[in-house]
Amino acid sequence: MAEVVATRHYLHQYPEIGLSEFNTSDYVARQLGALGYEVTRGLAKTGVVATLRCGTSTRSIGIRADFDALPILEETGLEYQSKNPGMMHACGHDGHTAMLLGAAKIIAERKNFDGVVHLIFQPAEENFGGAKIMMDDGLFEKFPCDAVFALHNDPTIPFGQFALREGPIMAAVDECKITVDGRGGHGAEPQDTADPIVCGASIIMALQTVVSRNIHPIDPTVITVGAFHAGGASNVIPERAEMLLSIRSFDPKVRDQLEERIRMIAEGQAASFGMGVTIDYQRGYNATINHKDETDFIRTLATQFAGPEKVFDLPRPTMGSEDFAYMLEERPGCYFFVGTQRTANDPPLHHPRYDFNDDILPIGTSFWVELTEKWLAAK
């Protein structure tokens, strides 16, 4: 597996942001072409799909790996640290890609299956919804898949454990920018102003009642005000204040209710202060919903592969989000996690000192091979 490690380290050194992964796309396409796959490029600009056929069956499988990076300045100090300043593989997509490339080689060498394999190397998971763009570009029309699968590393899960669940596994995510339009002035004469900071603070406090008083207690929901920008001096009341919100949910009706309440609260609170607001509400990724049969298949396979003590069902979905959700809306499949924890103090995903655990590479690579050969087993 030294080759897979070398691939991961190369990708880690040259991270690229979503829809600009030109070097990554070239690298992946070259590797797959050399292995004898039919390589198709251009879906979602930098996406790559590799197809391999064996036998006579028309059954097919799709396995997805994301390969975009994040706009983070790396602080790991590793010898293979990012050489692209301000860009970093801080979510482990370099590892996801390396494992699927490693599996691609073994699958091609063994050809121990009957059917069609589509390996989907996807851009822009972190920002622009590359999965949806690939689908809009005809992914499943050009490459029919009876089922689709994807995994994500998780440094909070004990090493080598498989975590999954039927139904919802990751949340839908929306973003909202609320701008309060006030009337600025001298800090010593607040009576002559309309202070957007006070109004913004009131909006933030009122938003805390949405989850606790408007949403049913058993519906997982999060509203986070992640940024509040206003002013720049102690003696100046600014013209405006801006808040940035992240909203997480699962039920489509709850999702609509959240937007309705956020708009109502922001507008109502602003009106009570004699001010107006501008609301820019953007729907993001849908909830990731696993299908029963494919989840049962992964659970059984993982139990055979790693042992029953290494496989567990998540007691509840996570509130993170994932654009593989769109693929699961169009095709049956399963999204699952593989534990990569070294210690309890591992830097989390999206941290400037995070580093993918190379020890999981042979496990993830072998599991994709097992999955392919079992799913497309010769009858």
C-alpha cells in the first residue's frame, strides 16, 4: 500500500478549491487511464468518471470519492504539507481519493466481478455542490448505477470502526445573511441615530427561541449565528450590522418553518426599533438519506470484513451536511463513516492541524474492492 500512501501525500501537497481542481483532475485521470479504465472528464468542470466492464451482466455500481480542498492555511508542519498557500486538505478528501484510486488498481487487476463499475471522482463537495452539478451534466444518464456508495473518514470515531445508519445520516444546511439598516452617528448622541447593533443583538436573542419554542422537540434542528459584524470604533454608531446564520434540519416542512420564523423575527425585531432588514436566505444541501437495502448490505459486508465489534449504527444522525445527498435522491445507496482516530485529542476535520490517518488507507482501499466484488458477484 506504499503507492496509495504516496498518492495521498502527493494530493495533500497540491490541494485545490472546488471547481478549480485542474491538477488533481489531471492526476486522477492519468492514473485511471493507465489502469485501462474508460475515462470521462468534464462533468462539473473537473469531475472524472472511470468505467470498467467485466463479464456479461448489465448490473452496475457507482463509488464516489470527493477530491476538493478547503481555503485553510495549513499548520501541520508535515514534510508533505500543502504547497498551495491558503489551501489545505483539511477534510481528508486526499485520503478518500487515494483509497479509491488504490481500489481501482486492484479491481482492474483482479477483474473478479460481473457487471459495470463506475468510479466517480467528484469536485466541489465543500462549496458548490459538485455532486448536483455532475448530475445536472448527465452523470446517471451517461453512467447508469444500480446503487451508489460513499464514505467519509472521521477522526472522532475509533480507528477502523464503521458507522452507519438507515434513513437520515446528515442534515440539510441553509445559510442566511441578515443586514440591519440603521442610521449611524456619534456615539455620544445615540438619540439621533438608529443603532443597528442593538437591533442586531435583539434579533440574535430572539432567534434562540425558534428551536426551543417553535420546532417540535424530537425534530433535530440547529440555528447558529456564526458571525456578527458591525462598527469599527467605540464612539461611532454604524450604519448597518450584518449577521451570518447556519441552519440545519432534516424534515422539509421544518426546513420551511425555520425560514419563515427567521424572516418573521428579523423583520419584526427590526420594525420594533424603527429599522429595516435585508434578508438573503440561501438553501444549501438537502439531508442525506440512506436507503434500507444498501445500508443493510454495507452493514453485513463491514461485519464480515472488520468483525461485528467494529461496526455500529449511529444512534442519531449528524448535523453536518454532504452533497452526496443529491446522488441518494436519484439512486439507492449508502453513505457511511470510517473511524480514523489516533488519540482522543486528534485535531478535528476542517482544522489547520488536521491530517488524514494513513493507517486507514489499506482498510478503505480493501473495503471498496470487497464491496465491488460482492455487489457485482458473478452469478
